[in-house]
Amino acid sequence: MTLSMLGSFIGGIGLFLLGMQLITEGLKVAAGNTLRTILERSTATPLRGIFSGALITSLVQSSSAVTVATIGFVNAGLMDLMQAITIIYGSNIGTTMTGWLVSLVGFQFDIKNFALPLIGFGMFLRLSKGSGRYGALGETLAGFGIFFMGIDLLRTTFAGTGINLPLALMEGGVGSHFTFLALGFLLTVAMQSSSAAIAITLTAAAGGFIPIDGGASLVIGANIGSTSTAALAAMGATPNAKRVAAAHVIFNLVTGVVALLLLPFLLQALTTFPQLLNVQSNATILLALFHSVFNILGVCLMWPFSRSMVIILKGYFRSHEEDEAHPLYLDKNIAATPVLAFHALAKEIERIGNIARRMAKGAISSESGPSLQLEVDRQVLLKLEIEVGNFINLIRRGNLPEELDHVLPNALRVTSYYREVADVSLRIAQMQRQSRLLANTTLAQEIGLYKQHVVKLLDLTDVAKEDYAQEECATLFKETEEMYRHLKSSLLKAGTKNLLPVGLMVSLIDLMSDVRRIADQIEKGAIYLTTLTTAMPKEEEETVSAQPAP
């Protein structure tokens, strides 16, 4: 290969990639929010999800763009894992359209006769219509022209090289297939475009540079290499986004392995089929057909296992909040044994109480508004509350002694107290900015002491601690009540004497009332939580405490 041919090869790849970028970006703008709307609304059924993924990928000519968009939707909570997987399946089918464009258009016509007018007309629209929708459409048309010019340059380069590959690669064999597969994978990873790797493969096969089975292995490698984009997009994303990327990798790997194992049979069938129909075919059409067939075959193979894959993937890439939202003690196998069930229930509700106390302390000490962690903690608490409710229903279905039946409502009462603490904590965090506006030093000190008193009560109401004393908590709560009444009186006096703006006075009274509400709810929660363990017979409770913690 001469230096001129090497330059033509690199230039052909560059034109192809530039054309692909212009097509993708132009169609994104030209379509406006249409593609986003299709992705969001057309996944009501799995088949519609597959069809939508295939259609959108065919339009924008980039499975990477669709995959990254899908990961973004999952990341934002707009799409669940199963819906995203159907889009990924369809996207792999849709990406085969590039091969058909190359084989049916790039090798059947004189490209320059329509590629150059496309570039000219497209750029005229782009320059005359600006960056609007029609300008973006012009950019897309120019992209298609550049795309086909790149194909034509690659075809000419491969046809004129006069270079033959080593005989071992041309004759096939296991080593040859793996070599071509690795080459396809590396090309895709390097260019971040499986379409570019497939276009190079088709032009190389058309020029006789590589054998048909080598080209098929290259296509398989390119298909597997396309997962690198999804893997990069999922880095630092939410657990669900990482699961989507993992599903993409699993699908392409399984599909690639099956295609490689069935390669001789698929090529034989695809070669024979056009002959039976008396239809002329060439290497590029056969490779495009092979690319489509093995991706459709992959969807058919993976489809029955999709829901199982979703279940398995949900066990991986777990975030801290997902782990915390998973019950540690509630096991349905012990629901029929009241003593064990009540002990597990008490331990799980203690966890909910710890989350509620953490939220309350964070809100009371915050001065910059609610943090993201507060909302995360609230969601965790709500999920655990639902799990506690489900576990209580399981207990009721068992042989629950009558003397214990009245205790179960107390468990629900405690979780409702802790949920109230979580809700009030968010409200307090939103109102805390008002405290910073307080210029009265005496009032500020009184508010600070009041908050410290409530935080101390929060610590003392942890029933899991050995030094928990209900009487001490009750005494401290009475002191808190007295401090609240005195503080409220001080704020009202400051407001009536114009020492404090009336609006700020009202806001601060509401804030102190919510802090008092937390003290009330957390103290009640501790009282009722102790009934879950004290209701058990003494000898049975000792049996439970002797068992190792779950």
C-alpha cells in the first residue's frame, strides 16, 4: 500500500465518520423532541419497544446515540429496566440499516451522481435556514452525501491496493475467525462507531481484500465492540443505568457467541437462499443480510430470558440507598412463628427509627435548605414502611395468639410516627433559612438551646441502646414542651414590640412548632416500639435473644 492509498483510506474513514456525525446530530435537531417522545411513549409493550428502538436507530444511524439516550432516560427514572432492554434489542436490529445502505446504495450506483448534489443542496439549506429545523435537515442531507463519498473513497482504496492478506487468514479456520473478530472489536472501540467498522468491512469484502467468512467475523466483532459506548456512558450513573449497560453487553456477547458458533451454517443458508429465488447477490449484500439475521436471531434467543435477566441484574450494581431500603430482618419463613416474627419486626422498625432520627438531626442542623440525602433517606424509609406492612399481613395469616393480636397495630403506629418525623424533617430543612435572618442574639441563643434539647431527645429515644430509659425520655420531652412554650412567647413579644418582622416571627414560630412535632413523634414512637418486645413471654424472649442476629 502506497502512501497515497494510506491517505485515501484514512480520508475515507474520516469522511464516513463526519457524515455519520452530521446525520445523527442533524436528525436530532430536525426531529425536535419527537425522538424523545417516541422513546418515552412507545415502550408500553415489549414488541413496541423493540420496534421503536429499531426505527429510531435506523433514522439517526447511530445505535450508540439511542443507547446513550436510553441510559439517560433510565438514569432520570423515565423508563424502567425492562423497557430499556427492549429498546436495546431494537437498537441492535436498527443498526444493521447501515450495512444495507452501504451495500444497496454505495455499491449499486455511481455515488458521485447523487452524493455531491446532496452535499450542495444540504449545505445550501444549512446556510440559508440557519440552525433551525430546516437547517438541521440540510445538515442531515449533507451528512448523507459525505457518508457515501467516504464509502466510495474506501471502495476505490480497497480495490486498488493489490495487497493480499496472509494465506492463513484467507483460508479461514478458528484462528482466522478470532483474528477478524478481534479486529472488528478494536476498530469499533477505536472509532466508537460499529457502523464505521461495518462500512470498512463491507468495502474491504467488495474489493476482495477479505473473504466472506472473515467479513462475517469482523461484523460480529464490531457488534460486540459497540457495547463500549454504553459501558462508558454508564460510568458514574445510577445503578439502573449500569444495569442497562450490562444488559447491552450481555445481549451482544451472547448474540456474538451464537453467531460465531453458527457461522458456517448461517453463511451457507444465506448463500443458498438468493440462488433459490434466482436473485443476484454479492459479498456486501450477504454480509448485510448476515448482520441483520444474527441480530434478529439474538433477540429471539434472549427474549424468553429477558425478565429473568432483569431480576438477576437488579441484584447487582446496588446503591447504598437500595441496600438500606432492603429489609435486613423481615424473613417470610419466620412470619408463622410469632416470637421470632415480633423480634424481627422490632429490629426492622428500629432501623426505620434510626433513619428518621438521622433525617431529623440533619434537618435541624441544616441552614442551607433540604439536602439530596434527606430526600433519599425519606424514600428509603417509605419503602421499609411498606415492607413492614407486608410482613405484618403475613404474621396475621399465621397462628397469632390472641394476647399478641393487639400489639400489631402498635407496629404500624410506630412506623407512621417515624414517617411523620421524615416528612416534618423535610419541611424544617426548607424553613431553616429563616433562622439565618434572625438578628436578635438572645432569641438566636434560645432557639439554639431548644434545638440542642431536641437533638438530645433524639439520641435518648433509641430503644436499641442499653441505657434507654422511658422515664428519662418523658422527663426530657416535658422540658422540651416547656422550652417551646417559652420560646413561642419570646417570639410573639419580639414581634409585637417590632423587634422582629412579623413575617419572620410567624415563620420562626412555625419552624419551632415543627421541631416540637419531631420531639413528640419520636418520643411516642419509642414508647410504642417497646411494646413489641415486652409483649413476648419472658422465657421466649430469652430464647430469641440467644439466637444470632440475622
